[in-house]
Amino acid sequence: MRAGPVPSPCVSICRIDPSSGLCVGCLRTLDEIAAWGSLADDTKRDIWTEIERRRSAGAGAARPSVSRRDAAA
């Protein structure tokens, strides 16, 4: 079991890529961003897993890598 709150992946680069529908900063969808504050920790972890999958698939190739540890917002 993981302890502590799940950090937001937000890196304060808030712009939605029109072709992918993902934020170029955190690689979340608008729905994921809007719901973040009210989601359960397990769901937040699922979104982090999806962000990592998106990054591995090349969705974030043009931006710096963000890790859970580094995300503070």
C-alpha cells in the first residue's frame, strides 16, 4: 500500500494540444484535469500510469519528463 497523497502531475504548462486533446505540460485530458481534486487516490494512480504510457508512446516527446516525485502542484 502506498502512503501519502498522490501528487498532481501539473507542471504549470497548461495548453491543450488540439490534435491529441492532451495538455502539453502534464499529458492529461481536460476531463482528467477537471476531476483531479475529487478523485480517489487509486484513480489518481491510474491516471499517473496512463500518463507514463502516453509518454512512452511519444505523446510527451517534445517536453521535459515529469515524475511523480518531481510533481508538486
